[in-house]
Amino acid sequence: MTPGSSLPAGGRADGTPDGASTPARLSGTEEYPLGDDLLVYVPRSETAYALNRSAVAIWHLCDGTRTVEAITKELGQCVGRSGDELLPDVIQGVTRLRELGLLEIS
């Protein structure tokens, strides 16, 4: 980073989201349930991604109103684990969904 430059929106200097980041699903995506999994289709790029159960849980909570920390807390309550235990996994999941172009981070 150079003097006067700012951090990327919603995360660390390397672009990885942190607990304060607010992820939102990309608008215009289409969802198709596949048992416990979910197929997410992005019409503008004509690509589709199959999300496993863990990714689906994160995906559904990425509505642009919750921080990564809030998503982690909510998931922790569902599975009976502390948010501190889950935070690295949720950050990894949000990072991967962002890398695929399925999430926007603010």
C-alpha cells in the first residue's frame, strides 16, 4: 500500500473479508435446490455453481444486512458452536463465494 491509499472495501489489505465485512449476494442470480445443495446460476456470465450444505447456510445469510461476525454468530447458534470457533470457516466460505463472483463485500 502506498501512503494515502485506502484498504479495499470490507476487509483486510489482501481483500479477504473480516468480521466487520458485510457480504451481499450478487443480484440477478437464480437458485435451484438440489437436495441439501443449491445450484446458483449467474445469467450475465452464463455460469453455474453447486454449493454444498455449508456454503448454502452462509449464502442464505449473506443478505447485505449482516456482518460476517453476525453470520458466524447465527450459524453458531444453529450448530451449537461458538462464533469464535466458526469465524475462520465463515471467512473462508465468504472469501470463496466472493472469489467466484457470487458475493459483493462492503
